[in-house]
Amino acid sequence: MDTNPHTLCILFAQLGLPSDTGSIKKFIAAHPLGDGLSILEASFWTQSQAAFLSEELQSDSEWAEMIDELAVLLSQDVTGAL
């Protein structure tokens, strides 16, 4: 059983992205999702990142909640809330 916390910082590390709070804020500010665009449809993911996100959401893994949270952050201007 995986008992590690599933945080936004760890999700970014899992995606191979800088995972400190400042880098996450910059990423979110620079990569807004367009109206009605799914996180899985975003063009800024690499093929492996998109595959990871898709697999985790489809299997409703423990990462699904954090991926959903990231989708919300990418859809709104809430970078100050991190």
C-alpha cells in the first residue's frame, strides 16, 4: 500500500517538472487551460506526462484527486492561493 502523501509538489516531481512552490506557481500562470479544455487535452504536456495523467485519472488512482486539483488551478487565476 502506498502511504506517501499525494501533494501538488510531489505530482509535479512525478511529472518531471520543477516541484517547488514558486516553480509550480509559474507553471500554472504560464499554462492556463482554455475554456472547456480538459487537462488531458492540453498541448503543453509531453507524451509521457499526458499518458501518466490519463492513466491515473482513468484508474481513479490516489493521484486522481490531485490531478483534478491541478486542472482547477490551470482553469482559474488562483496562483496566489498556492
